[in-house]
Amino acid sequence: MKADNIRLPFQTPIAARIRGLASAAKRLASRALPTQCALCGNLSQTLLCDGCDAQYWNEPRLRCATCALPLSASTLRRERDDTRAHCAACLESPPAFNDTLTLADYRAPLDTLAVELKFRARLAAGEAFARHLHAAFEDSDLPAPDLIVPVPLSHVRLVARGYNQAWAIARPLARMLNVRSDASVVTRVRHTSAQSRLDQETRRRNVATAFAVSGDVRGMHVGVVDDVMTSGATLDALARTLKLAGARRVTNFVALRTPKD
């Protein structure tokens, strides 16, 4: 056998060897340097320890299929020929979006993850939200979207924060769903006041003309991703803008939902 037909270890392409070494170093570091669970503080090699990860996601709550508001027996309504539950508000005055999928209420301790993601750039929380939203979608009967977009930030807020927390969830979620994601299809063309400081009616007016669609969404089912849904005014305005641009269906994927406005 000729010597040039023998492939020795040191002849492995340099790039492949570097990738292998980097991967090995990453595995070693994860084992040698555990971090703290973001919720309970116990040592963990991932964002959440196994106990917290199993306990806090996918609350067994009956929710409105349209807006994901928690329902009680007194607020539950059903449309004719629809076995899904709805709140009275969505039946009386339907929003522009069709469905909302959420993981849990915005309350302790999961609200900590949303705060860490939004204000402290803990992007691993975005990946965790995406992973559990994907699992929740797989357990639902919702149709798959054609496109995933994040709720956009205004240019002013994006520059100040340095990143869009909704995109930190949307991008990995789209990858898990095996659909296209695009952060440039929808833009926020008007800087608005923080919604948390406003009452419900003012929130609606605040975002009514805040968005614009720059891509082609005609005939598409668009999945809109956000970290927290409070009144739904922002998501309603965005869905309305998408449908005026030709989208046929809009489904919200939100990590956490406030129980009441």
C-alpha cells in the first residue's frame, strides 16, 4: 500500500480538528463549571435545573383559544361548531389574530426568566422559551405557520437595548418548527410609550399605527412571537397590519401571559 493512501490523524483537515477540540472543550467546561439554576439557585449545567424545568412549564389551565386568557367556568364560552373554549371578550369583539399559544401565566417564578431575557440579555432564556413553545405546539392541534416573525422593537429601543428579546425566542422556535423566520418582514415605524404604563384603551391607540409590513406575506399563516402578552393590544395591532398586507392567518406564540389586564 502506498504511503499517500494512508490517512493519519495529523492529516485530518485543520478546521475539522479545531471544531472537534472546541466541542470537547465545551463539553468539559459544562461538566466542570456548573452554573446556578435561574429559578431556585441550585447548581445546574443548564439554565434551569431538572426539578424546575419539570415543574413550572405548561400549566394545566383552561385558556381562551384566541387570546390565551385563563378561563373559569363563569367566563368560558364556546362558538357554534367549535369545541375550543373562548372568553366572552374574544367572541363579542374578536381580535385580528386567530390563536394564541402560551406556556404559563406571567407570575413568579417564571417572570424572572422574562425579566432576565428582556433587561439583562440572558439569551439562554429565549432558547428555553422556544423549546417549550415548540413542545406545546406539538401537543396542540394548531396548523403550522409558514413564517415566524418577532414583535419588532422601534429603532430607538433596539439601539438602547442592543437586541430584540422576541427575536431571541423566534429564531430558535422557527428552527425547531422547521419554518422560515425573518426579523425584517415587520417593522415598528413609530416609537411608542411603554405599554405597561398605559390603560387598556390608551394601549390600543398607542400601537394602532405602529407597524408596517415590508415583506410579502400574502396568503401566509404568520406566527408572531413575543415574550409577554398583557392586554393583547400590541399583538392585535400587529396582526391587523399583517392581514391588511394579505396574511390569511396569524397565530401568537408568547412565552408568558398575564392572567388579567
